[in-house]
Amino acid sequence: MDALTITNLTKKFGDKTVLDKLNLSVPKHSIFGFVGKNGAGKTTTMKTVLGLLKPDEGRITVAGERVVYGQTKTNRHIGYLPDVPEFYSYMTPYEYLAFCGKISEIPAKDLKSRCCGLLELVGLKNEKHRIKGFSRGMKQRLGIAQALLNRPKLLICDEPTSALDPVGRKEILDILLLAKEQTTILFSTHILSDVERICTDAAFLDKGTIVLQGSVSGMRNLNSSKKYVLELADRKDTEKIMQAFTGLTLNQNHELVFREESGLLFSILHFIAEQKIPVQKLEHMEIPLEDLFLEVTKP
Amino acid sequence: MKTLLAVLKKEWMETVRSGKLTVLVILSVLFGIMNPAIAKLTPWMMELLSESLSENGLSVGNITVDALTSWTQFFKNIPLLLVVFVLIYSSIFTKEYQSGTLIPILTKGLPRYKIVLAKFILVFSLWTLCYWLCFLVTYGYNAFYWDNRTVSCLFSAALYWWLFGAGITSVMVFFSAFSSGSTGVLLGTGGYVTAAYTAGLLPHIKEYSPVMLTNSLQLLTASAKPDGCMKAVLVTVLLGTFSVAASVPLFNRKQL
Ligand SMILES: Nc1ncnc2c1ncn2[C@@H]1O[C@H](COP(=O)(O)OP(=O)(O)OP(=O)(O)O)[C@@H](O)[C@H]1O
Ligand SMILES: [Mg+2]
């Protein structure tokens, strides 16, 4: 059973369709990267999963239980870190966590140790000041702590790293990796290197639908993502090949770049063998997820 | 029940740490002192003014002040305390909508009605606290200077006015449950008061209007009987209960 399943989710704001028959399933114990441009509808999707927004159509289940808008029952399986987390500024981090613990009905005897443990995990253990003066990064950490408090089956983080400096980003990603031991993580982002760094699965969101979904390693091996670079000893030969085949491009180093489509690689190699063209280099290039993303979300 | 208590504690912490409680307590005590003080000072002020008044051909007779003067001041000034109270607490929901502080709480599975209930209990108790604090201060001074027994039906009059205010706190919660800004809450609450006043002017519906509860002077001077307000009491209690009960489904439906 998946931790989260979304089927045919449609959401409109006025006459603007933000999500259009979106389908998504997040396998258990995965770190799931939810990638989309600004305004693609990532936050909208997450808020609908949390029952904070009313879907126009579709069905969402969390840990096998159906989400009903306004009724927050399924939320007891979920920990949520909002995109711009805001907490009660007049409390200290410990007081805030303890308050959250009480409303999640964590037994009083476990509460203290759990709060302290989480504050230690996110590095806010010695912070005795009120939340009022916290920086974005500190709020983000407290946000992760409160999201993990009720040991959720599903942790939803909305762009946890986008406002942070490189060090802060790495720290947050490390915390997420630690959290993976206990839970399934769905996090949205537009930073693809973060996805490559920690995600096991990913989905690309564009124009309200998922355009590509699967495991990160699978995406890397996608046929359409295989690219070859061919360098020849002689520039003249390069031109000869360019004329003989279609679908090749020339890069700055005068190398030929092409995709493996309908046996193009073998045709070219055949051509080279026949004409006895000296080859300098032939390389299989793994294209970064970023290029794949740009490709599948092309307007 | 435990979760409700936790939310209540949080609301209380907010009221204390943001300084709202201090402001309200100081204001209530000040208002309470002001009523007998104004009554005490009236003859003296009149004397000061009498010279200029007599130049204009007006003569000032001997003015006697007693507990009634002071209680008249009380019921004249208490609307101001209520206005200040509503202004301070009109943002009790909307501030949370705007800053998004409710989202982490609600996404922990806390039933929404507990938030409505906790906030209502808080404003209701604070209104009760402020009102009776103000009342007690005035009562103490009046007992010291004059005699509270000379005014009739003091407690019924005070209880009715308190109920009118309590009705307004529940109406405020009602409008807060769905309007996104505090302007909406103020307009809605203002609308309720206006409607009540308008109803209070119409001959047949008059006695049902909550505004009847604020006719305190007639009770104090014994020109009206407390039983005359029973219909208004009933309407106010029903409206108040309905407002709080209706805010729950409204708040459940609110997109945050
Ligand atoms: N409450 C709302 N009313 C009207 N339109 C909205 C509302 N919330 C979001 N939208 C619209 O829905 C679209 C998707 O917004 P959403 O916040 O889900 O995007 P996102 O993918 O989270 O973007 P970002 O990367 O900037 O966070 C946007 O075009 C936005 O204008
Ligand atoms: Mg967003």
C-alpha cells in the first residue's frame, strides 16, 4: 500500500484550473521529490492533501484512509512543514513543541523527552529565546521538529530548502535523510540537485498534471535521456556525418551530440566503419535531471 | 478535553504575553474609577462653570450627587469599554488566518471546533472579567461615598448589560469564523448592533431587541421593571448560542 495516493485531482481557483486530473502515488519509505516551476501547483496539491483546500474533483488517500476536506482526521498520519512556516511568536521553541505535543495527544510522560530529542536533532536545543526573533532557517528547523513530533507516516515538506544558504540547505537535507528511517517523505522543490542528492522517487508537475513520475535511478536511465557525444579527429568528417544524418547537434567543442533514437548510434557507427573515419572519443552522457525536467515541461 | 485545555492555555498565554490582559485590566479599573470620580467632580465643575454660565443668563441650581449619578456614568461609559474590547479582539481569528499560524496546528489533526470553542471561551471570560472588574471598582467607591441601596434593581441592570456584551462577543466569534480580515469582523459586529438598535425603535418588535438590555437607567430609577426585559434576554441568549454553534460549520468550511 502506498503512503499517499492521489487520483484525478482537479482544483480550480475561480475559472483558473490549477490542478487538472492529477495522479500521484508515493510509495512507502521513499523520499519523494515533487518538482515543478513557480506557480505549478505544488503548494495547492499539498494543501489539498492536508484537507485545507477543497478539491473540485478527485480522491486522495493517506495510509489507505480517505481525506475529507475540513475534517482533519487523516492528518494524524501526516507531519507538515508549510512553505513559509509561522509559529506563535510569543512562545519558546520548547513551549511550542510541547503545545503541539499536547494537541497531538502524545502521552505526558513521553512528551518532554521527545521534544528535547527533536530540538537536538534540528539543532535548536539551546535556544531559550522566543520564536519572535527567529531567522528563516531557524523557523525551518523548528518546522521540521514540529512536523516529526507525532511520528507521522507521511512527512510533507513544502520547499524546505529554497530560502536557505548552501550550508543550511545541506543541514536540512541531512535531517530529512535521518528522518527517512521512520517515515515516508514527500517534499516539493524546484532545486533539482536536491532531488538528485536525496530522493529515491520523483514526479514532475507541469500545467496541473504529472508529466513524469518514477524512481530517480529509473529516470536517469530513461531512453529519451540517453545522450552520446562523439568526437572525431578531423573536422571534415564531422561535417560529413552531420550531412548524412539528422538529429545531431554540434556543441562548442565541435563534438557531435545526439540521442539514441531508432538505432541512430549503430547507423552512425556503421557509417564510421564503412568510411574508416578515425574517432577520438565516443561517450555516453548521463543528462542531469534538470535537462530532463526542462525537456518534459517544454511549453 | 485535554486538547481543548491546551488550546485554551495557548490563548491565555497569547493574551498575557502580548500585553492585552494588562491593557484591559488597567482600562477596566480606570473606567471603574472614572464613574464615581466624574460624579464627585460634577458639582465642583458646575461651580467653576457657573460664573460664565450666569453671564450667559443661565443659572445653576444646587446639584446633589449620589450613587445614582455614579451608576448613570457607569452605564454611559461601559459601551466604550465594550468598543475597546471588540477592537482588541476582532483580530483573534483573522490574525491567525493572515499569518498562517493555524496551519501547523490543524494539520496535526486537531478538530477545528476546539479552536472556535477555546477562542470563544477566552473572549467570553475576558469580557466577564473586565466588565465585573469595572463594576466592582465603581461599586466599592460608591459604597464608600454614598449608598448603593438607593438605586433600584442595580444587579439586574448590571447583569443585563453584561449579557448584551456577552452576546456581542459571540457575534464577533461568528463573523471571525469566516471573514478573512478584522474589518469584516468589525463591520459584521457593527451590523448586529445597528440591526438591534433599529429593531429597538420599531413598536412591536422592540421588546425582543437585545438593545432593551441596555435600558439600564429606567431600571435604576424604577421606571421599568426587570421582567420587562425577559423577551430580550431570551433573544440575546438564543442569538449568542446560535452564533457560536453556527461558527463551527462555517469555520470547518473555511479554506486556509
Ligand atoms: N487562494 C488562491 N486563490 C487564487 N489563486 C491561487 C490561490 N492559491 C494559489 N493560486 C494560484 O494557483 C497557482 C498554483 O499556486 P501554488 O502556490 O500551488 O504554486 P507552487 O507550485 O507552490 O509555486 P511556488 O513554487 O511559487 O511555491 C498559482 O498560479 C496561483 O496564482
Ligand atoms: Mg509553493
